[in-house]
Amino acid sequence: MLEQFAREFQQLYPRAKLLAASSADLVKEKRRAFVARVTTGDWDPVILTRTAFERIAMSPAAQAG
């Protein structure tokens, strides 16, 4: 489903700089590198599965905010 959504997004917006990641891209040893790519890149959309999004930890302060 993620691949289909990313493909269709790219068809609609061919010049968009797209980053898509599944939960497999966010396994423990890859998670920090992916988050760094998100924060330092100039992405138009960042597309994640819900499961992948849930794997990204938030600080307690951000959760309370």
C-alpha cells in the first residue's frame, strides 16, 4: 500500500522530492538514520505507514505539549 501511495503521489506531483518509509525502514538500528534524513532533508512529503510512525519515539515533553 505504501509503494502504491508513493507511486501515485509521484505521478500527481512529478517534481516533488518524496521520502517514503515503511516499518521495515525503521527497525531499531535504522531508525535514528531515517529521522536524521527527515530532519536534514528538503522533502516535500514524507510518507510513512502508521506502524512506522508509531515506532518513532517522542520525548515526554513533546507528548505532554
